[in-house]
Amino acid sequence: MASSSSCANNKSYKYDVFLSFSGEDTRKTFVDHFYAALEHRGICTFKDDERLEKGKAINDELLKAIEDSRVYIIVFSKNYASSSWCLNELLKIMECRKTNRQNAFPVFYDVDPSEVRKQTGSVGKALAIHTHKNESEVGEWREALREAANLSGWDLRKTADGHEAKAIKLIIEKVSLELRPTDMNLDESLVGMEQRMQDLDSCLEIGLYDVRMIGIKGMGGSGKTTLARSIFDKISFKFDGQSFVENVREKASRLGLEKLQEQVLRDVLKNKDITVSDVHEGKILMKKMMRSKKVFVVLDDVDRKDQLEKLACDTSWFAPGTRVIITTRDGQLLVAHRVKWIRDVSLLSKEEAIRLFNRHAFGKDKPTKEFEKHSQEVLRYAAGLPLTIKVLGSDLCGKDDSEWADSLKRLKTIPLKETLKILELSYENLEDDYKEIFLDVACFLQGWKKDDAIRMLESSGFYAKSGLRVLEQKSLITISKDTYSGETIITMHDHLIEMGKNIVRREHPDEPHKHSRLWVLEEIEQVMSDNSGSEAARCIDLEITPSIFLEGLGNMKKLRCLIVNDERKYMFSHDCVKIDEARRYFPNSLRYLYWYEYPHWCLPKMFEANNLVALELPKSKIEQLWEGGKVMKKLKFLDLSRTKLRSLDLGLTPKLESLNLQFCTDLVKLHVHGGCLKSLVYLNLGWCERLKSISFIEKLESLEVVHIDRLNLREYSHIFTGLYINSLLEIHLSFNGIEEIPSSIGNFRKLVSLHLVRCGRINSLPGSICSLQHLTTLDLDSTGIEQMPEELGQLEYLEYLDLGYTKLKHLPGSICMLKRLKTLILRWCRLLEKLPDDVGEIESLEQLDLQLCFNLREIPSSICKLKRLRALDLEGCKSLEKLPEDIGGVQSLEILDLHCCINLRDIPSSISNLKHLKKLKLEGCKRLEKLPDLGCLQLLDIKNTDITHRPNITSLIKVQKTGNWDTTYRDRAMYRTRFLQQCKETVYHPQK
């Protein structure tokens, strides 16, 4: 007997599906179409092609095929019951279903399910043919028909309005679901994937009938491929076709893009005979043949735009419902390809890193006790990079303590080759000037403020802004706001730093005088002491020590950057160098000079500084730039903040763009000659309290940012009438005695930021301020403001508004028109009695600070409409008696501070709906007696409350008594028994 099957065998079963049917009724109609669809979907199916004559016995091969199939599709038709062959198949199928738990689904073709169940109508007539058979055998058949008819299945006359093709599609979707592995949990060796997959759900949205390309970007070894593979394994069965193209970068180079096009077409169309002769033909074929199928394609490790153009040119290539995932190190590729959904793959958290390492090193979640200390060293070195963790875990597996110690010691001087090899691919693809920027960041600029780094790089002759952007897009650096300082900082993963430094050192590992960059103190001391410096040196970052002899600088004829005593790294005073020795050795090639606590009163005469672009000498003893004066024709950036400077002749710096003299408390006068500061963009004179006049700023036509905080000036009006009226972006006027802001402030059309902190004499603002259409930040903290302009809502781009410590009694209703406002601070507005009823219309609001608003009695119910609000601070609002009942509607709320709301009586039950709530502070809410159920909190503070009701908290709890950590209660039952004892003195922390 011949048989047909499609695709490869299943791991546990020979066949995915066994088709039981009456050939007489359906072989050339429904079954033929159904089998073709199964084959097209790649479902391995057994279909008996040559039925024996009626009455002949079922053979052993067929019985074995039934046993070796995972799912049974029984196609009941009018003549099905007339075949003893079919009925015996059915008996075997029902037997396997009971004993082996294989699934069976009936399909009713031109018969009613009740006819099969009761053996009436055409089914009854067909079964009557067997009256001559053994009564017991017929009884078994009847019972099998009854059981099968009671199973969940499809009546084709009523499915998809009788459309057979649509019905077949529905049945195959169900079969595909059944064929998924019974355990769909992720591979145990994969750590953190489940959460990362969930984070991509909002991008994938499988149920929507559109075409989507989703980008996953991150540095090499960060788990992009693993994440894409996990998603592919989990959901690809839901699509008509699937293809995972791994290592596009390497395969495109080695095999050619036409072979990858061929792979996608063969995978998706399940046709191994497809061939592609060239890339142009491949594009035509893909565009033509992919439109008819909803497919799921992964393009892994893409590094060139032409790869995307040839493999997934645009959404018009694909049928609705298609999803294409692209993994890459280069985010700019995704942007250029118009990929709408782009996500960074996050490195492993500390807990995830521990689990992954333990599984590779020990084969379990916990390390052997003797290796705990060494394990922590490994994890510090790996810094969350999955590739490194897996490589080191596997390498250390089975080794003894001494071998671990030796391996870890080796890592401190010899980088992990396997990791560096993967990471260096990104570096090799950079343009030459971007490579130089990368090496500067790796060796020196990690942790620097972005603006400081740009100054250093631009001084060195690089296009810094575009260069840093490229490095960020290629996942080689991260540029983000620091949580504490609010400054934009450049960071780089430890292994990328290690790679960059290795690139600098590897050609001459034992000859530091041949290195382009020097940062290791011992090597610098060696080069300086033996005067072996050479023209190879481009940048040096050193700390002055008694062992440093600066004569070595004299040989470094091409040194462009010298960083001395960087305050970002070294925190001590540095007076151990004799400046008389140093002054002769500054190379005239220097373009960037930074020296923290420069110990001399002026710059050396022999330093010509013809090429100097940036001079930064913060907290120095310098009193004047030059003895006698010298024009610095190329100088653009000058920082003499916190120095002993008394006067400065700005005629010596005709091309100056940035001048920072903040906290020069001895500064009395600036000599400004006509037109000498035409290029000045940034000026900081903050806290120069002895400076008597700044009238020169009226003529600064290019000025964009001005800091004139804490100046003892008698007249301020000229500040608002200068030539910079069309260029000024930021005004910092804080801590001044200014009494009013003139209406001319409205003329600064480009103004983005205005700071008037502690200007206590200002009690109102002119209405013209509301015409500043680009204003994003308005800081009025601790001013005497009593009311805001009614037209405040016209500041449509305002994002940050600080009215803390003011005398406001109410806010203008138009504030609700500020659709872009993210932060609203009203801290310590003691006279404030209410918020506008429509405060919920400020749709972008993320932080609302109402701390110590003593007279605030209620929160408008509209606040529940703020879907983006993450932090709500009501600490010390002692008049507040209740919260809005629907507070649970604030979907994104993470922090709710009700500390010392002494009149608050209850917490609405809707708080249980706050799925993202992490911190709930209730200390001192003395009238609070109960809490509703809560979700996964990180902190619950209920000290000094009368809570007696035990809330249901789903997280594991850490109990912290005042000032001390107590035991971790892993057993939730134990926590519950102790809850009432602790509630008046305890802060709760869920298990980290």
C-alpha cells in the first residue's frame, strides 16, 4: 500500500496528523484540498492513498501509522460508516486517544453531527450494511461513532458560512496550536527572555492585520539573536510561512544576498526547488510570491542597508498580518529603512546574570559555597553581557578553586578573546574618524557629560556630534540622562572599553611610548621619566604625582589632547608638580588642554598655544591668562571657573564661542573690545559677585545661553534688550534681586528655558511671557509669585513648570491646555486650596508634586484620566481627606506618597488596579485603618497608622524595622501571621 507524507518527522511521532476519511466521498474533494493545505503549512500528514475494497481487514502498517500520529482528523461523510476499514481505523484512533492522550477532531462533511452521534439518516443507512457482522463488533463501532461525534470539531456546512477554503484555514490553525510542544516554557538555560518577549508584545500585536517590521538593536553579545529566536519559536506557528535567516552579515558576505533570498523563498513557500540566480531576480520573486501569505521572517545580524532592501524592501512585499523582525547593532539602519517599532535589548540584571552564570558554571541556580566570591568577581567583569557570562561559565565549569583564581587574575590583564572578537565587528565597520572618536571615548570619555565630550572632540578636529550619534546608533555607546544629576552622560559597556584599550595597546603591548593614547599611570610615569615620549602620542590622561616628570611632553610633537587631574576621576589636591618644570614642555600641537587645579598664576610664556581650541583650568590658581598678553587665534572654549581670576582681556580670544567664569569671586572686570565676542554662544558669569557691569552682553549677537545668577547688579533692564534677542535660548537669572520681568521678555521668540529661582521680589509675570511659543522649561521656584497669567495655556510646548514655594492660591484654568507638560511642581504652596477641575486634561503629565500643600482639600476626579502619570506626591497635605474613587485609572502610576496626610481616612479599592505601583508611602496617616488588596510593591510604608486589616500583597515581603533590615520572609504564610504585629512600626519591601 502506498502512502504520502509531507515534511520532516516530528521528534516524538512519525506523523503530525493522521487523516481518516471515506475515499468514495471526499478523496478528490475536501480531503484532497485539506491535505494540500496541510502539506503547504509544513504539517507532516499520513493519508492512505489506496483504500482496499470494502470488507477487507485493516493492515498492521496502517495501525502503526495511527499510533505514530499526534493528531487525528476524522472526516465523517455519508458513506464513512459503510467502510469497515474506516470504522476499524476509528476504533484504533479512539483507543489511542484514551491510552496515549492523542487528540482527535471530527469534521462533518455533508452530514449532521447528530446523524453520526445517533446513527440515523445517511449514516444509519451506511451502518446497516454491516448487519451480517458480529453484533459485538458493530456495537463497538456504534460506541466509537458516538464518542467521536461528541468531540469538539467542525460542521463544514456551518463553519465560515460554508466556505470550504476558509474552513480548512480555521482547522489548520487549530491543528497548528495542537502541534505546539506540550511544554511551551522557554529553554531553562535562557534567562530573562520571558520578560523581554513580553516587552515586545506591544510591537508585534499579532492579532492586527497590518504588516510590521520590528527592529531589535544592541551591542554584540547582548542577546539579540537569542531574543529573536525565542519569539520565533513561540509564535511562528501562527503564520502561513516562516523563515529565520541567521547571521545575515556573515552569510551575505560569504554566500551572496541571492542565496539568502533563496532561503527565505524556500522556507516560506516550502519549496526546495526554488532557485535564485541573481539579486535582481530575487527581489522580483520575493515581491511577487510573498504577497499571498502571512509570514513571519527574522533577519538576524543585519549590518548594511542593501541587505534590508534585498530581503525585505518594504511592507508592500508582504501580505497583511506579516511580521518581520530585524536584529542589528546599528540603529541607524532601522531608522533609514523606516522601521517604526525599534527596541533596545537590555543587558541582564544582577539577578538574571547570577542565574545564567550558575547554570553554565554549575548546572544549577546556586553556586557551590566555596565559589560564591569568585562568582561575584566574574559577574562584575561580565557587567550583564550574556555572551561573556556564558563563555566564562562554560570555561570555568568543573575547574577547582585555584584554577578559578588564576583565570580571574588573567582576565585583569588579558581580555576574553571570544567576547572581543564579536564586539570588534562593530568597530571594524566604522569610518576612520569615527574609529578615532570611539577610541577616545573608550580610553578617556566614559562617564563624561555629553557637552564636555563634544568640546574635547571638536577641539581635536572631529565632527563630534555626528560621530557620537553614529556610535550610539551602532550600540557602541549610550547617551542618557543621569538619574541624580539630570545631566546627559556618555557611557560605554566595560567590555567595549576593554576592547578599545586593547586596540590601542595590542600592536606594542610592552612599549607604551608607541601608543597613541596613554592613561595607565605607571606607563605614563615610565614614558615621562625616561623621556621616551614620541610623535605617536595623541592623547594623555594623567594624574600629577611626585613621579611625574613633564619633560617627556616635549617629545610628543603631535599631542592634541592633555588631560591633567581630571576631577571626574581624581578627588585630591595636586600641588606636587613644579610648574617651572612644566611650563617649557607644553607641545604647541595641543588643541585641548584640561588641568584641574592648575597651580600657577598664568600660562607659560614658552607655550605658544597657536593650535589651542579649548582651554579648561577649573579651580586653578590662575589670576590672568598670560604675562603680558598673547592672542589665541583658534581658542573657542575657555573655562576658568572657580579660579583666582581678577580680570580678563577678551580681546585676546577673538573667536571665543564658550566662556565659563562661574564662581570667579575675585573677578572685578572684563575687558571687552568692540566686536571681539561676535561668535560667543555660551556665557556663564554666575556668582561673580564682585563683577559690577555686564552691559557688554547687549552687543553679543550670537549668544544662546547666559548664566547671570547671583550678580550684585543695580540694573537688569539691559539684559532683556540685547542684540541676542533673536538667538537667545536659555536665561539663568536665579538668586538675584530683580523685582520684575519686563514685558520685552516676549520678544525672545526662540527662548526655550527661563530660570528665576529664589528671585523673591518677583510677584508676577507679564502676560507677554505667554507668547514664548518655544518655551519648554519655566522654573519659578521660591519666587514671590502670587498668581500666574491667565493665558498660561498658550505655552503649548512647555514641559517643565516649577512653582514650588510660591504664594499661589490657585492656578489659571488654562493650565489644562498644556498638552506637553510632563512635570508640574507645586511643592510647599501653602496657600493653594485646589487644583483646576480639568487637571486631567494635561495628558502628558508624568510627575505631579503637591508636597506640603497644607490647604489642599481634594484632588479633582479628572486626575484619573492622566494615563502617563508615574509619580504623585501628596506628602504633608494635612487637609486632604480622600482620594478620587477611581484612582486606579492612573494606569502608569509607580509612586504614590501620602506620608503624613493626617486626615486621610481610606484608600479607594480601585488602587488594586495600579499594576505598575512600586512604592506606597502611608507613614503618619493616623486615621487610616485598612488597606485594599495590593499588587507587586517594592515598598509599603505604614508606620504610625491604625491599619488592622491585612491586605493581600502578591509579592514576597521583606520586613524592615526602623533603621534595620530584618529577616526575609520567603514563606508568604509566615508574613501574614506576623503582619498585624508589625504594621505600626514597619516598612515593607518585596523580595528583590
